Amino acid sequence: MDDKFLVGWSKFGKMAFGIFIAVLVIGAVFQSTYVKKKGKREFGYFYKTAIVGTISCGPSGSSAGTYFCVDDKRFNFNPYTSNINKYKIFSYLAELGDSIYKPAYSDTLTLIKEGEKYRYTFLKIE
């Protein structure tokens, strides 16, 4: 084979690889920005809303937060596990039909399960 062809391919390969890496970095920045904005929006909705009712979907937890529904309204928050909730993880403890109470702008959500109250504070996303 011609050596000039291999040299040219090598330069093209390096340039293509550089462009690929740049696109990946730009994509990661946009994704991160989108996730942060979505998290702020979802937390704002959760924080401003008075929630009184029973869990109608979920709960499910992940690294992106814990979600549940009350009256077909979906809420997402990041609860802390501590002594005020007997160190019970919200997404493992809460079930369909359990009651939820949180006044608007409150820093505490109360889960009522089988007559017992578990209070959860949560991460505030600003």
C-alpha cells in the first residue's frame, strides 16, 4: 500500500476522533443542564404544592429522586432518612394507599402508614 494513504488516514482519524470527543462533551454539558433544570422545576412544583391524599402510583426511588402520585399528580423529591422517620427509606416503606400530608412550602412531608407517622425532610433544590 501507499504510505501517503496511511498517513492521510491517520490525520483524518485523529481529527474525527477529536470531533467525536467534542460532540460527546457538548452533549454531556447539555444533558447535565437539562437534568438540573428539570430537577429544579419538579422540586418547585413539589415544594409549592399542598399535598393531602393517598398514594395512587409509585413510589419509586432512584438516584434522580423519589417519585409518587397523589390524585394523579406526580411528585418528585429527595427525602432524607433519619431518626424522625425511624431510619426507614421512603421508597421502600411507602405503598399504594398510604396517606401523605405536606403543607405548601413546608420542609417536611408526613407519610401515614398503618396509623403510624413517618416524617421526611428533603433536599432543597435551588
